[in-house]
Amino acid sequence: MFRIRSAAIWVLIIGSILIALPLIVYWFNFSSLKIATYPSAWGIFGDFVGGILNPIIGLVNLALLLIITLYIRYSHESVPLILIKVYHPRKVKLNPLLSQS
């Protein structure tokens, strides 16, 4: 469980770095120029940012979805036996590891 949480934190940290990286590179390349006053230059910048960041954000979201799915799967396996009896009055087929304890 702890490994899944730390994996989610690492995905968020790496994703934040990957999101900031194109903006930093753009700033280093074009910081000597004046800020544009006409909208077409901002449109080009928006295309650049959107084209670079959308795949990165998509991959980060996909990784977080996988981590959340694993987190939910492992959290259901560690439900105490008493809760299974309380919320499932019918006979439930238990995991052999849970029924031994």
C-alpha cells in the first residue's frame, strides 16, 4: 500500500517536471525578445504549449489511473474479515489466506 502511494507521488513529481521543462526551454530560448503585443504570436505560443504538454499530461493521467486502480485492488484485499461478515450476510467465498486467520 505504501509503495503505491509513493509511486503516485513520484508520478506527480516527474509529471510536474515534464510539464515545466518545455516552458523553461522556451523561456531560455526567447527571453531576450520583447513580449508580443499581437494575438497571432500568442496563438503560436499556445500551439507550442498545447502540442508539447497535452501528451505529457495524458501520460501522467494514464499512470495515475493505473496507480489508483492498483490502490483500490489492494485496499479491497485487506478488508478485515469482520467487515465482510457484517456487510455480506450471505455466505461469501473467502480468500484462503483470509480464512486461515
